[in-house]
Amino acid sequence: MEQNDFSRDEFNRQLRDVEAMNKAAMPKWRQTLDKVFNGGVDMTSAEKAHLLGVPGRRQFFKIGGATIAGAALLAACGDDDDTAEAPTSGDGGGDDAGGDDGNMDIVLANTAISLEILAIDTYQIGIDSGLVTTQAVADAAGLFQQHHREHADALKGVVGDGAYDQANAAVKTALIDPAVESASEEGDIIKIAFDLETAAAQTYVFAAGALSTPELRSTIMTIGGVESRHATILGRVAEYETATVFPGAFYKSDNPLPEGGVITE
């Protein structure tokens, strides 16, 4: 990959900033998850799905230009038949079709864990690929991987002994594996990570629009901001036209799923 004018000093400052951002967000994120999943906050399953960035059963998850049905996403970690559909707009509406029993909470949390583990594993694949030759990219991959590990650990804390410990096989097989298989240079590895972080950021911001409690909205936006910062740094290193040194003041708040992503039966 050709070097750009993004100086090493500036890059290191960006990594320090996002590390501080994540460190400040994690205590509040853990507290929020504890409240949501241990009875401190009254939320529907649809709202919980939004909080975790997990698509509803009839929705699609999108990374880059590829999509996968939410049913397959959820099925990787439990019985999705009882899982409620997340609302498809930002007004917090939507029917809670499946109830709010403990089993559904576990399915939703485990699905979120599986996506975080997928991010961890994807970064490791990139690190081990031999294609990453720029030290700045290697440094970013290691730090961002650690952030996803912390996010997964926070989710595991609310699930307990039943916590999932594998990457989401449906997303890995459908979206990540083909991209990794075709990767031939460092830029391809960066693009995979960029798409993954962009999808994560937008799902969290979309989630915030469905939550009615200011505290929850603030927390979810902060976590989404970490993911957005990841994408911004990766995009800046790769010199993507839409990326800047600093994250934008606003991130897309619309549904990250493609048009027509809700299947009508």
C-alpha cells in the first residue's frame, strides 16, 4: 500500500484518542447491559435487539455489498423462532412478537457476542495473513481487536455461563470468508475491516433512534462512536475519498439494512 500524508505522529494520536474514548465508554456500557438484561430497565425484545445492533428475524445484516438474513444470524446462537422483529424505523415502534423471556435475552446477547467475536477473529486473520505490511495498520488492527474483545466480554458478563464463544458462522461463511479468500494485498484487508466497522457503527446509531431513555441513547451512541472512529482511522490510512482524519459530527441514523430488507410474507 502506498504511504500517504497521514503522519505517524498524527496516526498515533488518533489511536490514543480512540483508546481513551473506548476506555471511558466501557464502564457505562457494562452498567447499561446489566440494567437491560437483569431487570433494571423495562424494554421490549425489539428494543433490546436494537441496543445490541442485532437485526430482527426478517431483516438483513449488511457488510459492504453483501447481505445475510437476520434469521440465519440469530439461528447461529439459538432458536430464532421466538425472536422478536426489531422495528424498521427510528421511532422505537414495532411489535414485540416473541415476548421478553430469558431465553430470548440470551439469544439476542449471544448473537451480539458472536458478531464481536467475528470482528476479533477477522482482525486476527488479517494480522496473520502476511498481507499487512504497514506498521500503522498492524497497530490499528491490534488495538481495534482489543476493543471488540472488551465489548464481547461486557456482553458475556450479562449472559454468564451460557455465553456463546464462537464467531457467528452464518456471517463468517456468507460475508467474511469470500472477502478473505479473494484478498491479495493489504488494501483488501483494510477494506474488510473498514466494512465491518462501518456496519457496526451504523447498527449502533440506528439502535439509538429506537431507544426512549436518554441514558441508553447516550451510551449506545458512545459505543457507536468508537466503531465509527475505527472506520474513520482505517479509511484515512487507506485514503478512501469519504474518510477524513476526524469522524463526522453525525453518522447515518437510518436503518443500515438495504432497501426492502424487511421480508413480507
